[in-house]
Amino acid sequence: MTVISRNPADPDDVLLQIPAPGAFAAADAVERARTAHTGWQRAGAAARSAALGAVADAVEAAAAELAALAVREVGKPLVEARAEVARTVAIWRYYAQAPYAPTGAVHETAAGPGLLLTRRRPHGVAGLITPWNFPFAIPTWKAAPALAAGNAVVLKPAPQATACAQRLAEIVQKALPAGVFTVVPGGATEGGALVSAADVVSFTGSSAVGRAVVRSATARGIPVQAEMGGLNAAIVLPDADIAQAAAHIAASIAGYAGQKCTATSRVIAVGTALGPLREALTEALRAVPVGDPADGGTVCGPLIDENARTAVTAAWRDLPVLAGATVPDLHGWYAAPTLIEKVAPGHRLLREEVFGPIAALLTATDLDHAVRLSNSARYGLVTSVHTTDLTTALQGLDQLDTGMVRVNAPSTGVDFHLPFGGAKSSSFGPREQGEAALDFYTSSRTYTVSPARAF
């Protein structure tokens, strides 16, 4: 396999073309990381904290360069690319304090003198498999807590984001001992070898690959988490601020060409909200700036590659269109933000994640009906609920079977200091981010310390 990374806004612009190193290279990286892990764990809280803080400072110093690289390699609009780099800095700083956090507790013995201790210890080598859509933030929110807890890290990025991963590695490696953070480029072969050798695995990507990763890791008996996408709904009640809801939903459909697992792909209008929302959302999507991601005014840039655009155009075929369903005359893999109505229940748009700037407008008679529609998908990542009635909002919170619910806010957006994850086919295993990540990258041990002789 050859790893090729192209600029999706200009497919003739090749950023990187290298041979995939193969399974042996991935396994060798894990063994080198395992050797480095011992010293890293023993370095102590101060050393690990200082190293992660140094990474944060270095990423911040290179912010303009990194944002430009994300624009070029993965087609992320400049405003979003800058925001992602800023979030990346914040994540490194957040976890730079984690080495000082308590790692256990002291308990009373059941009888007699002595100590009972619980203590969390790192697993060893964390194997991380990451997607291309957040080329700095997702590797960081996996790697930073793993490193803070004392693990070494081997990262296998998506081929389309290899240049971003390698640049991030250059920054991180300057602050860490040799072998503690390694990037292995490649595809399924390298990813499979990493899962077969690491001590703990974290994956973000497609459902099909995620399920294979989970099967392989669980067969080995190692901890694994997998984030595998969403088919996210936005529920709009009749009492909602329709203009605000339309703006939020349009941004969640079209921002970064809908290439986020938290993007809105189903819009559920309840009762009399349908007419006003239909009009407002159609206008909002038609007004979304589509174009060169390097332009600071662009909201919807290109799809990542030709296959991604083909999936979007196939999804809107032969359906009633309210907005979009066109391919802009631009050099790159663009598709206009699209809103479809009258979608049959079994249609792909309501069953699978298309991962593009496209959504279906559905109708519900009341909140209970809307909740049933939202819950009907096999995914359960995030739902947004738009209403001015707190009682209604709380009712929705209790009934929705998604891992995250956002009230009067876009479905997109992540608070990195809180747990992130979904239900059903969206996620497997413990949550990512926040303190939950520190728990995942460690295992709890119980120690009994008895006196050498009776008192």
C-alpha cells in the first residue's frame, strides 16, 4: 500500500506519498514504546506535567502553521482549523495537570493494623487509531490523557491526515523521551498490527472498522473503546426560537461539509414548527458560504475525496429537494449543503451515516413521536432539542437514548473536559475525554499492606 494525501480542494496538490511501513513496523513501534514506557512511568508527576505543558506551548507557537496544514490536507475551513488548533492547545494544558491528580485512595482495614490501598496504574502502550476530520484534536484527546497517566503511545492516523499527524509528532517528540510517542502511517494492515500488539486501544472511525477493532481487542482481553459515528437528530418544538434553531441546525449540517460525527443529519419538526422551520432552514442552508477552505469566509469546504462526494450525491438522488443537491463548479470535491424532505423510512439517509452536508427533514405530531423518530436510528451519539420550555426540554432529556443531548445548541461542539461518547452503534467501551479518559488509560489495583509483626 502507498499512503497518499491530497488536498481535497485541489486534488492535483499531493502533500505526501510514502510506502506504508507494514505490520512489522507497527509491531516494532509498540515494542520500542513498551521499553520507553517504563522510564516514562517512573519519571514522576512533575516530569510528565512539564512535558505535556511544553507540548501545549509548542503547539500554540506553531498554531498558524498547523491551521494552514489542516486547511490544505483535510479541507477544513480556516476558521474551524484555527479553532481546532486552539482546542488542541487547551487539551494538552488540561491534561498537563492530570499527573498531579490522586490515583487512588486509602481505606480502613476490616480488622487489625495495616493499610488497604487502591491505586490506578498505566496499562503500558496505548494504540490509537484516529480519523482524518480532526487531525490534531482527536489524536490529542486520546494521547494526552494516555501520556499523563504514564503510558507510551503509538498513533496510527488515517492516511488522509498523515502529514498533520507527522507534524504533530515532531512537536510532541521534542518534549518527550525517545519512543514514548510514535506515529505509524498506513492503513488496515498497520492498524490491525497495532491492535494486536498494544496494551490498550482507542479507535475513532467508521462502524465497520470499529467493530473489527473491538472484536480483535476483546479477543485479546485488552481494554478498548471505539467511537463509530452518528445519525444525529435535531428536534424542533413549536415554541422554539425558529430563527435561532435554523441557524444552529444549518451550521451543524453544513459546517466542514458535514464531516463530523456530531453533525445533524435528521431534522425533526414537531407539529406547527414544520412550516416556519422548513422555510427558515432552507434559506439558511442556501446562504451557507461554500468554497475554498483557505478563505476565512468559507463555512462549507470540500468533501475529503471523490468517494465521499459520490456517497453524498447518491444519497440525494430522486428525492424532493428543498436546498442544495448540486455540485458547485469548483476544482475539488465539493457538494452544496442539502436538505431533503419526504424521505421514506427505509432510505439510507435514515439508516446510515453519509458523512456529508446533507440532512432529511422529518415531521412529528408531538414530542413523544419526535423522540421515537430520533431513537429509531441504530446510532445514538447526540441529539439537539430546540424549545423555550424547560419542562419539555427535561422530558426530552429523559427519553432520548443518545450519549449527549444539547438543548438550544447545535449538535456539533465538544466540551473536552466532559465525557464524550454515544449509545448503541455509536460507541463501545468507556467514555473519552475529561477525567473518564484517565480512568480508561489506567487499571485499578488493590494493595494490602500488613505489618511485618503483630503490634
